Amino acid sequence: MPSAPSSIASGRRRVLDVVTSLPVWATIVLVWVGGRVVSTSWLALVYPLAGRAMPDNAIWGNDHGFLRFLTAWDGQYYEQISLHGYPTTLPLDSAGHVAQNAWAFLPAFPFAIRFVTVWTGMTFEVAAPLIALAAGLVAAFLLHRLVRDRAGEAAALWAVFFFTCGPLSFLLQVGYAESMFLALTFGALLALEHRRYGLLTALGVAAAFTRPGALAIPLTLGVIALVRLVRLRRSDERVLDGFPLHELARVVAAGAVMVAAGLAWPVIAAHVTGRPDAYLATEMSWWVNFIGRVQFVPLSPWFLTTAKWLGVGGVLIVIGLLVAYPVWLTRRSTRTLGSTTVLFAGAYALYVFAVSLPMASTPRLLMPLAPLFGSPELVAKPWMRWTLVTCALAGQPVLVAVLWLLGPP
């Protein structure tokens, strides 16, 4: 009789043989479906506690059905936007400060839901998770292509696994805009890789009206273009030979349009509400419970938060992250992912650090960094792979319970 460990190893090999014999697209779908089954199972296990454990502001009204549970928290604002649009008058609290409202959420996702509900008759509770599911599957395919082109097939499939089965993967099937933003972002990075600037512009503009953070895309484009120009000059090559004028013009136009789109929402909010700081004041209303009422200063939120809750030690942790992250990005193994992915990872992390607080939603904000899961440093060594697999599968029920059940992801 074979020993138990050898039987387990043999079974694992058989499973891997079956998976590797499938077409790549089928493997991605299989991993995606498996991840959604796992996430749905954990959400279903936590769901019976929704009526008792979730805060009052998690689900508005008395309907605590499972679909309503999947569209809780921010999903309620997306529903309000989908059904009624944005308020023309900002709500105020008892002290006269702007209160939390729908202007903090961008329109592409709720308007897409409205289109589907109008044409199909679906309710918001059905359409929102379905759109998130579809966009998440598209994001998985685009992530695979983005990593595969630089780091190879194995690294790409591991990146897809960590993305679709990781601790935060349950957010890819709830009423949040994450899936749509990830699909648009990965698509934009692929378009940038292949220098398809028209497609890049369209995806970058759509991303800018889906979730904050899309300004990292034109920043990445600008740095790549600048690096190309510098390298051409250093090699004594005529700039126009290696970087044709028509291509340079398209790069500048694409960057300008995406930057304008990324800065447009505060202007739109100000125009509709008649208040110049409508968007910023709305965003800051979420900060009050964490650090009190403060003035917004770029690059300061992480220092303010860690100093308030952890003192000097917290500030030192932030400084350590600011040193360690760029060092890791510049390692040879990370650079295997290609300059587009690495530069975007730096640009997007800079955005998160510059304008957001480190709080429960921070891991969600970092999901666009998923291509980094394909780094050979993380997937080349078996012990590292299985450590990440264990953390991914064990971490999801913890985050479902802590974030989705107790307070807002």
C-alpha cells in the first residue's frame, strides 16, 4: 500500500497533469470558476450573520437577502447613482460639513448597470454582481496576457491564480467597481505595451470614470516616452528615427486626453453642485472617523494616520515601506515583468500613498498591482508558491468576515 504522503503527491501530480493538458483559456476559466465557488461559499457562510453583525450603514433598508448582501456598503451608493443619478445639493452634517454622499463614486460602473437593467429588466441586485463577474473574468484573461508576454506561461497562470483566489478575490463578484476598473487597467497596460495609443486612450478614459487612480496610466506612458527619448539621445541616434514624430504626437495626445479625464470628475462635481470643493470635501468626509477633520495635503495621509494610531513607530514603518517598495521594484526578478508593469506599479503605488488613508479599504485599492504576482521571485520557488497559496486560501475567509461583515472594505 502506498503511504499517505506519496498518495497525496500522486494525486496532486494527476490534478496538475489534467490542468496543464487543457488549453490556456480553459485553464483560466477553470481557475476563475474555482475561485468564484470558493468566494461564494465563504460569503454564503457569513451571510446568515448579516442581519445581526453588520453595522446599520452596511445595508440600507430592511431587505437583507443574499443579493442585497452582495451589494452592501459602497454598492448602495452605486445603486443610488444607477437609479437616481447624483445629488445637485450636497448633504451636510449637524456641524455644516459635507457628509458622505454619492459624489465619491465614479459613474461608469453604475451607468453600465443602469444600461443592463433598462434593457433586460434585471434588478440592480442581480445586474451589479453579474457585471462584476463578467468584468473580473475579462481582467483575468488580460492579466494572464500581460504577465505571459514578459515572464512566461507559468508565471502568468500563477498570477491569475493569486488574483482570482486571493484574500480579496470575493470583491470580484460583489456590487463594486473593482472588476471593471481592473479589466480596463490591464487592457490599457497591454495597449501601451503594443503601442496601440487609440485603444490605450479609450481604455484609460473609461478607467478614469470608473475608479480613482487611473492617472497612473498616463504617468506610466509619460515616463516610458521620456525614457525612450533619453536612450535615443544617449545612443547618438536621431530621435525622429527611433521615435517618429507621428508616434510622439499620438503619445502626447493620448497622455493629454487621459490626464484631462483623470482630472475631470472634481470639475464636474463642482459644476453640478455649485461648490468648488464638492469632490474633495466628499472624499474627506470618509476620513473623519479615522483621523478627525484635517486639511488635505498630498503625500501626508499615511504619516498622519500612522502617527495618530502608532506614534513614531508608525511613521518609521511608512518610511520603511517607502524605501523597500522601490528597491523591490528595481530588482532583476521584478524587472522581468517588463518596464510597463514595473513603472505602472510604481506610479499607482505613488497615487495610493499620495491621496489615500491606510485603512480597511487599502488592500482593495492595491488590487491593480496584481501583475506583480507574476514576479519570478514569488513563483519560481515551490516553497514560496505554496506559502502564497496557503495565505490566499486561508486569508479569504478572514477578510470576508472582518471586512465585508464588520466594516467597509
